[in-house]
Amino acid sequence: MKHAFYLAILAAILITAGCGKEDTPCPNGFIGEDCDIPVAPTFITITRLTVSGWPMTRPNGSGWDANGTGPDIQLVILAEGTGQTLHTSGVADNVATNAPRTITGSWRLSPGQQNIAVFIYDDDELLGRELITAAAYPAWSATTGRPATISFTREGTLYVLDVLYEQ
Ligand SMILES: [Ca+2]
Ligand SMILES: [Ca+2]
């Protein structure tokens, strides 16, 4: 009986020991003896977005812009699910190529929000805003952990985001 009692104490110590073997701190965002238990961040902040490779014409082959000039690119970052707009960029008129375009700032998701969506628009002055393409992605998940840079491709468009995580 006494033996079982000491085993229980030992188990409790091992469970509460928390971070890393031999008191070595775990990398940011992980806990556990083997530092393999991810912890969801409280705040996620996007600091940079780069997009490239979006379609330069509509699916039917016609140009985005009614006047024959290149698309007038506007980027919008949303919190997926809530629809909270994190950022709406200015409009870059008559963009000639789909080479990388970068915007920087500090755009923070609400606590507990983890998924971002990026919309790429053509914002004609005459015809209003027209969606070119869009994609959503988890800025954090238990499997992706807390990468400083997130990169993903959807329908040929490459999205690269720099991300900060706070507990
Ligand atoms: Ca248009
Ligand atoms: Ca244009």
C-alpha cells in the first residue's frame, strides 16, 4: 500500500513537471516532457502578406479590367468564420504581372481565432470590386504549430504570411 502511495506521488511529480526533460525549456508553443504538446496561442498577428501567381485573366480568358488595362489589385485579410476584416489594402492600379506583391502591418486576430482568409480583388473604378481569387488557411493548428512564416498555394496562387504568436 505504501508502495502504491509513493508511486502515485512520483506520477504526480512527473505529470506536473511540465516543460522539457531535465528542466530544458520547450520551444515556444509546446509543453510536456517531450515538448510535443502544442498550446493554442491567445493572439495571432499577421505582419506581412505576399501574394503571387494569381490569374491575370478571368476563367473565360477576358481581362479583369473593362478598359483593357491590367487589374487594379486590392488585398483583403479576414478572420475566417467571423468575417472580421483585419486589413484592406490600397489599390495598386494597372498591375502588369502577377509577380509577388507584399503588404506589411500588424493585423491581429481576435482571441481564439486561428484561421485567416485572403481575398485578391480587381477594384475597377468603373465596375467596382471583382473577386480574382481567395483562400483560407489556419494560422495556427495543433499539427502546424507556430511557424513564423506560413506558405501555401491555392489554384496556382502563392500566399506567404509572416505571423507572430502570443500566449
Ligand atoms: Ca474588373
Ligand atoms: Ca486597370
